[in-house]
Amino acid sequence: MPQSLSPEQLRAIADEFGTPVYVYHAEKIKEQYEKLVSAFANTNTIFFYACKALTNVNILRYIKSIGANVDCSSINEVKLALYAGFPPERILYTSNGIGFDEIVEAKELGVIINIDSLSNLEKFGKKFGHSYPVGIRLRPNIMAGGNLKISTGHDKSKFGIPVDQIDKILAVVQQYNLFIKDLHIHTGSEIKDVDIFIRGIEVLFEIVPHFAELEFIDLGGGFKVPYETGDSETDMNLLAQKVKEDFDRHAQTRGKNLQIWFEPGKFLVSECGYFITKVNVMKETASANFVSVNSGFNHLIRPMFYDAYHRIENISNLKGDGKVYSVVGNICETDTFAWNRILNEVKEGDYLVFYNAGAYGFEMSSNFNSRYKPAEVLVINGKAHLIRRRDKFEDLLRNIVEVKIEK
Ligand SMILES: *Cc1c(COP(=O)(O)O)cnc(C)c1O
């Protein structure tokens, strides 16, 4: 029985904590994690939660409690993970265009590091030589993912060192006698076709023999989750089976057993999340029947930012007739959540819930239009806990330095 929160539970949470509010269901995260673990049970695989999807420290602690490791995209995420109680050896810092000072800091904190540029690899070599292990983030030149804005491994992408520059990589590795412990790729998000991962593995296996001290192959994240009814997710059992075949074949031919790493973000936390808004205004026009909610792209930017689809439901009218609406926000910019969507008849004051709101929802929110960021609530064992209070007016002024303005 898949874990989910009922419309009644969501309505009660909206009544208790107000709207707009992000709600996360802990047991759903666990269910997703267990899917991964059981699919890969016959392989030597571990998982690092890509925490940029959702970093509330309570979520990090929950993720730690169910046994996952954590992958970070900034030094502050590394510090949050340490604060949440992850030991350094369970924290991976996969860098992307960062300053070398952050890599030095990560090394001092004792976490695992993936480097994504020849420049930083060289600086690392000069400073640390063979004394500290490091991974290399490669760009495999593979097109993957839901759309171009969320693709990261293709041949025009900024991410990773292009694998065609292997000679340069090897020159740096040799010059400084670098201790290369892992090779990393992350080709994009919402990858449904498991063969994309297999192609990535093949690209990596080509160059594996150059790295004698290699222990892991890190295949990144990007698993697809269902967004619409009838939509499917990445077939984990099929992926695990194909990955196993590839790695077993490799172990036989090269006599080396490499551990497999993945960095799922969305897969773990997308479906656990619900974003509840309230309808401010109904506006009928010749072109559309607008439903304006008490939120906007300041709280959930994914539809406007990269055309993400979020299923929306009117949880205040579960049995009403369907009508066509355009759901928009209250921000002074074009701010459309959904065009021509069928919802059960909507009235002002109704609660609309956005599904799949756990990943890159709150995390990408802002105070644009000087609006407050939403509250966050975690439901665990059937009980709802406030895990971030809604902003207050003082929060808008928190870092402002007031100077005397002469007339
Ligand atoms: C964002 C990111 C991920 C997670 O991607 P999802 O699509 O959320 O699974 C994994 N690895 C790296 C390096 C990332 O930047």
C-alpha cells in the first residue's frame, strides 16, 4: 500500500497551520528509499540523498535515520548535513564551479569530495598531493533528462570535466600523484530510460583502467518520478538488473569490484510533499476562468522555471463536477501554475493542493514581492509537526542595514 496523506488530513493541516504550507510525509520518503535498497539488494550499492532538493534539517535527520547518506551541492549544505548529525564519511560534496577555498574547507571537514574542473583538480594536487582521496566529476557527453533545462551531461553542458579531455586529466593525476577514489557522472533529472545509465557506465568503464586506486563509481541522481496519473517512474528493478550485469562483467574482465553510488534527490522526496494553497479570487474572462491562489512562483517556481507539471486537486470539493480553470498566483509577474486544468468546481476560500511538491519546492522559494516564505510541516507516525514557521514581517528586514538617508 503506497504511503500518502488523505485530502482530509491535508485539510486539517491547512486549518491548523494556515496556508500556504508545505507538508511532507516521512513514511513516503522511507518507502522510496526502501524501493532503491531492495532493487539493488544483490549489488554493492549505496545511496546519497541529493539534499539540495529539500534541506530542512528535520528532513536531513529523518533521511539519516533510515540509513541513507547525503550528497551536497554547496559547503553550506555540507555544514547542514554535519549539523544534522551525519558523520563526514557519509557526506559527499559534489562540486560544480565552486571556489577552491570551499574544497579546502570540505577537506578540513573530512567529507568526500568530487572535483569538476581541471583547474581545481590541479590546485588540489598542488596542495594535497596523494594525502587525501578525491573523485572526478566527468561530463560523459550524453543527452539525458526531462528537458534541456534539467540536462547536465550533454556535450554543451557546464557540468563536469568533458570525458574527451581524459589526457589532460591523466596528466594532472600523474603530475601530483592524485589519489583518485571515484569517478562521477550526473547526466540530468527525470531520466526514465534506464539505458541512459548504462551508457554512462560504459563511458566510465572505458577510462576506469587508468585509475588504479578506484573504489567507487558514482552514477549521480536523476531518477524519474510519476507526475500525472498514468505516469511511471524509472524502473528500479530493471535498472538494478542491468547495472549488476554491467558491473559483474567488468569485475570478471578487470578483476576489480567497484562499489556503485547513486545520488537520488527527487526520487526520495518529490512525492512525499504537498503544497497547500487557498483560493483568493475567482476571475472569469473570455480567455480563461482564473483561479488565483495565495501563493505564486515565489513559493513554487518549477512550473514557470522549467515547465514542470504539478497535479492540482481541490481538496475542499472532492465530489463536485469538473470545470476548466487556469490556476495562477498573486505575484506581479506572469505567474501561471497551470493552464486549462480540470478541477472540481472551485470557490473562493477553497484549498488547492499541489502534488509532487517535496523536491525543489520550498527549497527554491524566495521573498519576491516581499511575501513571506511558507511554513513547513512534517507528518511522521500520523502526527503533524511544524518544522519551519512561516516568515514574519521582521524576517523581511532581518539582514537589512538601515543607514541615515538625508533629505
Ligand atoms: C541535483 C543533483 C542530483 C539529484 O538530482 P535529482 O534529479 O533530484 O535526482 C544528484 N547529483 C547531483 C550532482 C546533483 O547536482
